[in-house]
Amino acid sequence: MTIQGQKINMDGTRDIGWEADHAKDGYQVTIEPPFVGTLLVTIDDAYVKDQAEMWIDTSNSVDGSWQKLWETKDAANKDFNGDQHIGALQFSYLLSDGSVLSSYHYSKDKNHSDCEFIKWNADGTLQSMMFATGGGHCGSFGYDESSNTIYTEIKDPIDGKYYLVTMAYQANTSASNITKWCQVKQYFRVAVDLKNNLWLGSTTSGKVYVCQISDLQTGNFKPIIEFKLQDFKWKPLPAGTTNNGAYNTLQANGISYPFAFFTAGDANNADDKHVMCINLITQSMVFDYVVEPMQDIKLTVPLENGGHLEPEGIYEDVNNARLIVGFNVSEYRDAAHTVSIAHSALYTAPLKIRDDSKDLVVEYPEQDEGENDEAEQPVIAGNDNADDSDDSSDSDEDGDESTGEGTKIEDGDSN
């Protein structure tokens, strides 16, 4: 489906120049002042069909469950600081050699919000890590394996301001080659689609922004798409509150244009676990999949026995037509089922994609026509009064998740 717009001037003539400039607006016809005249819009609805654009399809699975691709092991996973890791990973990428690059919210010092990027072997043992000062919660980040580049956000410890940045992964050290792009006013969960030159950021309050990477690299925060997750019936958990089941605890996001993906679900298991896909062009929901414990994700420790099932990072593996979703899950560590441990794992959800699902794609120019180069100060993204951190998005401070120490289960819980 496409939208075609005609602008009629006050004298009744058509503004051919305006129509040419907006020929590729797709579903978002941008009207900027001064706009004088009449806009006529027609819709070609050939795209509308009974079949969804994309859906999660587990029909080829023997029991309909998602496949586990990778998991951390309960081993001597100590980083160069001497800290042990087993779980509480925020976002994880499965790399071409089977290894995994993940983010972890470093919260030992409550006065700082820092991040560790951890590299894991294919067998789930810790290989190396990099400390990113001011890296924050890092609920989502982007990574280009070919150039070893991380796309994320930091809060500069010197000036106290937030910046969108890139950095190379450097094993067993602190990040030292940080390139600042654009100053912003708050925390974003960062995701990138390098093929389409797009950056996506979401806030704890549910606002979502899509920008061109080329704009951000020149210090200009100029969203080309904006919306709220509330528009899709999600209710983001207010900062500083505990989820009682009435809200969605937002976790992570990914972008594979024209689609954006989101996960939600609290560590306390109060709300359902959701995986949602949104068409960025039509700004319509493609699917909102409720993950069923024990069916989609097999748990050795059921939730009613104190088990853990917390969705985390999400991205589309376009080469294999599948979603890759991270979960923090629990497993028993003894035959008597009296001790459990929480660790992190990656699962795959097979996707079915309609043949014409990307026919609406609008190719945004590398640089906007008419963009001037005189702006010496960065354009700062507006603060939507949300908490600047992502502390409300999930609770990863439990010792058993990050250190691998067992959690005792009360008598009767193993039944």
C-alpha cells in the first residue's frame, strides 16, 4: 500500500515541486510550515491482505518450542577485575564463529552506571571483557562484526552529558577509543540497521525514535520516525515503581527496516513476556507474541517453583529468517532440586515473512537535501521527563544471576 499526495495551491494550481520533494514520504507525509494550500491524499491498498507481513512460526519444531542456540555455563567465569559472571546479560549477539558479545549492567558501585561488554566462547565460558565507563544499563546496543564496532550511548564522567557513540571492542581493558556522535538529554536503548543507515532508540517511558546515522554522526538529532509503544497497547512501567502485572516492563529493541522489534517482561514474573514487531512505515503492529513458559521456552525450574524467565535482547537474523532473543532463565543444580541458578541464554524464533512485506520500504537519502553545515552545536534530543537511567526496566542485582551462586528453594517448592 502506498500513499500519493497532491498539493493544491491557493490559486488552484498543483505544486509540482512540493509533490516531487515528497514523492517518497511513504506513510509519513511531512508537512512543515509555511504550508499554504490543500493536500489531497489517495491510498493504493493493493498491499492489504489477510495474511500477516511476518509471524513467528514454530510449526517445524517437534514440540512447538523455540530452539536454544547458546547459554552461559556455570564455570570459573571471572573477568580481569575478578568478578564472576553467569547471567544477567542485557543484550547478546551471536557471532559468526559461534561466540557471543553481550552487555552487562555493572552495578557494584551504586554511584555509577557503568557497563561491561563481555565476549563469550561458543561453549558459554567467559573469554574476555571490556569496561565502558558511563556505559549505563546498555539494555540494547548495536554491533558490526566486520569492523568490530559497538554502537551505544555513554554518560561522560567529566561533563555529565549523554552522547551517542561508537567504540571498538578491546579485550580485557577499558574502552579508550570512543567516538562521540551526538549529544542527547537522556538514556536510550540503542539499535542500528547499518544496511539502511538507521538508528533506533527507545526510552523507559515508551517513546521510540528513528534517525539517520549520517545525521547523528554530524551531531544532529533529527528523528524521521517517532511513536509511542502506548499506541500499541503496551503500558510501560513507570520509573521507580514495581510491576504488579498491570504494566509492561520494557527490556530491549532491535531494528531491521522496515521492522522494529521489542521485548517486555519483568524479572518478577508479574507481567506476561512479550515479543512485538512494528512496521515502521505504516506504524502498525505486525505481531505481539506472548511467550508461553514451558511451551515456547522449556524451563527446568517452573515459574511456580521460583524459576526465572526474563526476556532481554532481540534482533532479526535476516540471513536465516529468524529472531534471536535473549532470556535470563533458571536451572536446577542438584538432583534433589533444592538449589537453582539463573543464567543467560539465546533462543531462536523462526520467522515467516510475506513475499511483499518489504515492498513499502522508503529509501532515505544519505544526507537530506538542503541540509546546511552551519550548525556548530549539536541538536539535543528533548527530555520526555523519563528517568535518565534504565534501572526501572529490569532487576539484575540478584547475586545468583551475576555471580553464579545458588539460590536456596524453600521446602515444598520442588514439588
